[in-house]
Amino acid sequence: MDTKKSLSEMVDKLSQQRDELTVKIHLANMGVRDEWDELEKKWDHLIDKTRQVGKEVEPAAEGVHAALSLLGEEIKEGYLKVKRAL
């Protein structure tokens, strides 16, 4: 799977989870909201960097792809944690 497609699929899945949790977060307690705020910062960073990778040539983007995949996994785990707390 190429880098762009892989990143795009990851972002699509995370976006869906994010949308679902956004609805629930309005009713959450402050501890969960703090966690959510941190995840939102990571989300913004992921989206910014993913857009940058889309503009890069494939060989140069491979290292960035690995870093973004790791960030995506962190966000995914954070979403699961928030979901369990709700």
C-alpha cells in the first residue's frame, strides 16, 4: 500500500472515531475533557503533517509516514481511552 493511501485511510478512520466522540464529549467530566483537549492538539498536528506529506515526493515521505503512523496510533489509543471513560 502506498504512503498516501495508507495515511488517508488512517485519517479517515480516526476522523470517524473523532466525530462520534465529539458528540459524547460535551457531557463528559473534566478529566475526560482534558484528555480530549490533548488528543485534539495531536489531531491538528497529524492533519497538518499529513497535508505536508501529500506534497512531498514518495522516498522522502517514508520517514514522515512512519512518524505519522505512530502519532495516529497514539490518537487511536487515546480515543479508545476516552470512549471507555464515557
